[in-house]
Amino acid sequence: MGNIVAIVGRPNVGKSTLYNRMVGSRDAITDDFSGVTRDRKYGFCEWNGKRFTVVDTGGFVHASQDVFEAAIRDQARIAIQEAAVILFMVDAQTGLTDLDEELAKLLRRSTKPVFLVVNKVDNHRSLMEANEFWSLGFEETHFIASISGSGTGDLLDVVVEHIQDDPKLETELPKFAIVGRPNVGKSSLLNALLGEERNIVTPIAGTTRDPIHSTYKKFDKEFLLIDTAGIRKKTKVEEDLEFYSVMRAIRAVEDADVCLLVLDATLGLEAQDLNILSLAKKRHKGLVILVNKWDLVEKETNTARDYEAAIKKRIAPFSDVPVLFISATEKQRIFQAIEVALRVYENRTRKIQTSKLNDLMLGIIETTPPPSVKGRYPKFKYITQIPTYYPSFAFFVNNPNWVRDSYKQFLENQLREHFDFTGVPIELYMRSK
């Protein structure tokens, strides 16, 4: 399962600013108004050779303050269950609040490592004023200023001590994860695929809080299905369902070879779907987009074509992704989806002979040479596929810094055009000859 570091706390304490600093981007919107983060944001942080997922839990603005605070407490509870490390963030400028103390009581019960992060400590005076937070009783207390980065390096040094290498599922079978937002039909798809012949399902060890793993063995095909839809079967779902599904999706994607991203045809591609897609791409997983509930959509001659074009426009530049229109309840095209997923799995493991790669790509580069950079031209000498678990290629060039991103995209498009890498992210590395 994925190593998740969750940032929790009341709104406007600087969670999104710390998240942006950890993942090295401005992915989360930051503002002085509380409750800005309405979508779950998650990205990857690499520190001291350890790679882990960071979740910005954000805050939801509700009409009722009581409901608002209850939602924050629920996020903390889910973080306790699902995260490997919890960063409990407070604001030194505002000082200690009743909600901080209540969250502290909740988090102290956790067996997971919890780090109290006192933010907005940017001078000696604010450090002295922040001493009141020691009363919360956390041994690991760190004083930082996330906007400037002060203290964040020391915090990360301690966090990565608790990050373990992920155990891999011990199986040679292709591993497909069914992922997506709640209520898009993930459970229906799983049930439609497995059918009534329950004897073909072999459960793999796990708990009710882990994604469910089932072996599919029908029609001369065998693979592992990783299902995240089981969260909807809980009898008492008091947690924030969207947050819970994000945690599950992260862990399922980590285990998978190919992700089946299920969309609701009546809603289209939404922000959370793009987040999950980005997660799969960054982890170099294969991807198939399944537009479910297609039977509920009123159709004209080009409805499917236009729908697919709209999806690919939004996910560009990684648009070489198969899109299928299915109905899990009507069992429309669900087995075609499996055929496509197996093909994407093969594409992810595809190896190109070095001589064939050089003959083709060097010829293309000679025909369409790269643009100059300050009057200097990159000269490509040699290309080889790197032995990684996903398609990656090293282009040896006289100066890698002279190769523009637009030309790298051109090279990737040529690889996709001449070799079948549909549904698979490709990495290109420019190296000195």
C-alpha cells in the first residue's frame, strides 16, 4: 500500500502552502480566506531517497459551524486510519484554539506517528509566543514557516524515517485497479465482471480497510482485480466519502499495473477524475477510461465521438488513452474493457530492439531536426530503452539543455505513432553523450 502523509488541521493554518512546498508545485490554491481547498489535493514528495504521497486535506465551508468542525474531525479520523504519517498543523499567529485542542485529543489516541507542525513561526518573537503549543503534549513538535520554507527540511528529515518501502503483491498476474469517484459504478462493474460463479474468485489476504483483491479467471483470461468500491458497503459511513475514496485510490494505484478509471457518463470528467488520472500517470501506470452509465445518455450520431474528443482534450498532452463507453448494469462492453486493459498491460511491458529504435528515431530526427537554442543545435547520437518497469528511453545528445520541451513531446509522439504504447505514460531522458 502507498505511504501516505496527510496534513490535517483547521482551515487557514497553511496546509496548502506546506503541501505545495513538499510536492514542489503550486498545485493547491492558497489564499488568506479560510476553507479555500475544496478538492482533495495529492502529489508526490521525494526526500532523502524516499518517495511518498502527500495529501492536503483542506477544509470545507459549511453553512453550519458545527457541521464544519465535524467535517474537520472526520478528516482527522480518516487520516488516522489510512495515513502512514500525520502532520497536525496549527497557526502560531492565531494561537491555540479550542478546535486545535479537540483535534489533539483525537490524534493522541493514534498509534500512527503524529507530528505537531506549528506554522508561521518566522522570527524569534513568534517562536517564543508559539511555546504554548507544547501544552498539546506532542513529543515531535516542529516550528516552521511554510511560506518561506524555514524548518521544513528538518521536518521532512524526521518524516521519511517513518516511510517504509512498499511491499509488492507477490503475483505474476496482471493487476487492474478499478478507481474513480464515489457512485460512478465501480461496485457494479466488479460484480458484472465476476458474475455469479463465485468459485472463480480467490480472495488475497487483506483487511476490510484495504482494497479488495480478487482473481478473475474466465474465458482463458486471468488477472487480479483491485477494487476500491468496498468503502460504500460500510454500514455507518460517517466519514467524508470523497476523502476516504482518495485515500483508497492512492493505495490501489500503488499496487496496480493498469488503472481502470470509471467515469459517470451523466457527469463527465470532473476535477477529482483528473486528480486520479494524474496520480496514475505520475506513477507510470497503464490507464483505461471507462465511461459508465452510457445507457442513460441520450445519443445522436456523433455523441460518443464528441464525448471522447472532449475527454482527450482535457487530459492532453497524455491523450493516447483508450476510452470505452460501457454500462455495468447492462453489461455493455465490459468484457471489451478487459481486452483493452490486457493490451495496455502488454504495451506497458513492451521492449523495443535498440537497432530498430535507432534506425527509426535517428532518421526522424534527421528529417525533422530540433530547433536551435541561441544559435546552437542539439545533435542526437544514440537512443536506447532503459530497463525499467515502464517504457522509458534515453536519448544521448551533445547538450541535453538544448532540447526544448516541445521537441521532447514531438519525439514521444513519434514513438507512439510507430510503436503501440496506447494507455501507457512514456518517460524520455536527455543525457550527455
